[in-house]
Amino acid sequence: MDRMRIRALAEQGLRMPIGTDLVLHEEADPEAVRLDPEAFSRVLEKTARRYHTPFAVSLMDLQLEKKLLLSILGVPESEAPAYHFDSLPTAAQRDQVRSAIAKPLPPLMRANAEAIRLLAARCPDLVPCGMSIGPFSLMTKLLADPIIPVYLAGAGATADEDSEVALMECCLDLALVVIERSVKAQLAAGARLIFLAEPAANRVFLSPTQMEWGSPIFDRYVMEPNRRVRDWVAAGGAELLFHCCGELTDAMIVKFGELDPAILSLGSSRPLWEVAPLVPATTVLFGNLPSKKFASDRDLSDEDVRTLTRELAARMKAIGRPFILGSECDILSVPGCECVIHRKVNAMLQA
């Protein structure tokens, strides 16, 4: 996968949902499938074939890297989603994470990497896409209230002066350790595009006012860690798909463009035709239909999807910006709403 091919796909009018979860949940036992590399690779292939896209995208499970980190520290997997650090990890614990990270991956992450390997070998026409949470977003999952320390840091507090800032920065450092392990394992397995999901890098967690006043918090806590991930991806011979579906300011979008991702995926808070002038033409935009509303006809009808699809396509054509029309985020399978969701996806693809 190279940028010329990605741009060609955009110019040809590629449309695709991020629909792996939908296809996975058609299986009798989705969790068992995820642990079976061969079966899961078939789901990735089936998703790409169904939606007529060369991109075979791994499941967007943004808990995997958190579970990996906490498992090293002895936290049971069942407790990981709700677990938060309430004190600074000791030096011994930090060393434990760094030294243990080269050990075998947990079962789900290992199966995911092996599924990428199998897919790459079996389907040379498809692009295996790895998946990872972004470092800032993982940090927010490790703290009960990450907004306070980020704001304090934006106001000038340092880790030496404030224990909450120290804990936040430590969690960000640990997040990078496990994300490096996750990303490099998928690259080694044959991923040629890494989907980096950084949904928390938005105006809820980072103050636009502080940024306007010159605070470096966005550069320090979002951009610097993500530049490191970008460099790992490039060193692995792959391209970066950077994703953020949060509420964004112009300044935040401009910063994302500085990462020079091959693809920038945004949520539906900002129309893509407004975003386009903020992003270098070398980056293909992806999105951004409000797919989080697909499960309800009351929130969004089939005709609404068609109308939004046509408007987005027409507006982007009018400004001369090729893009990939897709969902604002991954489309989750909602029990009892499967038919409704599939109708909306088909409306998006066929309008």
C-alpha cells in the first residue's frame, strides 16, 4: 500500500464502512472467533469483500493495550476496563512493564496479529490494517479523571510540583510502551496500514482556550507521542490512518495534519468540506457520516443517510478534494438492531 494507490482509490470514489464488528457478530460465537486466528482472518476478509474495499481493517477494540499493560502489573483482565491508577506506579513497576513487554502477547492480541499474517499470505489483493488505541486516549483510560491533570499541566503545573500531573505523564509514558509493542507486532505480521484511534484528543480533554493562549499541552501530550507512533509505522514500511471522532477545533485538525497521515478519519462533528482546507492535500480524508446513529430510525432514517451521502459527495467534488466516503467511527453491532444498521450501511454505499 502506498499513497498513490490510496489517492487513486479516493479519486475512484471508494466508499466503505468500518464494519468488522458487524460481520464478526454474525458468527455464532464472536469471542471464540476472535481467539481463532484462521477464523478471525476470514472475518477480516469477508468484511473487505462484502463492502468492496481493499482495506481489511482489524477490530476496533480500544481496551486491548490497556489490558496488556495491566496484565503485566497483575491486574486480572476482568477488572481491567474499570481499573484506574490512583497513585504513581513505583519505579519497580515501571521497570516491570518495560522488561516484560517483549514477552508473548495476550491471547486476543496474539490471535489478531496471527490473523493479519494469515490474511496477508492468503489475500495479496487486500491491505491488512492493524489497529491500536492512541497514546493520549490510552492515558485517559488509565485515570479516573484525566481532565484535571491535563488542565493543570496546561496552566503551567509540572510533574515535580503536582502529583496528578506526575501520574498523568507516567501513564502516558507507559501507554507508549504497550502501544509500541502492539503496533510493531502487527507490522511484523504484515500490516501495511495502521489504524491509530485517538478519540480522546479533543476539546473535552484539552482546553482550546489554553491552546489559544500558547500552552503547549496539545503538542506535548498528543503530538509528540503520536509522532513516535508515526515513526514506528513508517519504519515498518506501512502507512498511517489517523482517527479522531471527538469534538475538534481548527487548530487540532491542523495539528493532526502535521503527522502527515496517509488517511485522516474524522467524526461527524465537522463536515469534511470545512475540514479539507486545514489538511494537506497529500492526506486523504475519510468519513464522516454519523454512523453512531445508524441503529435508530428515529435518530436517522435511510433517506437521511442517502441525503447526507449525496451532500458530502457533492460538496467534496465541488472543492476538488478526493476522499473516501465512510463511517465516522467503527459501526458496532447492536443486538436487535442489526437489520436497521445494515439498511443504513447499504444506503451509504448505494446512494
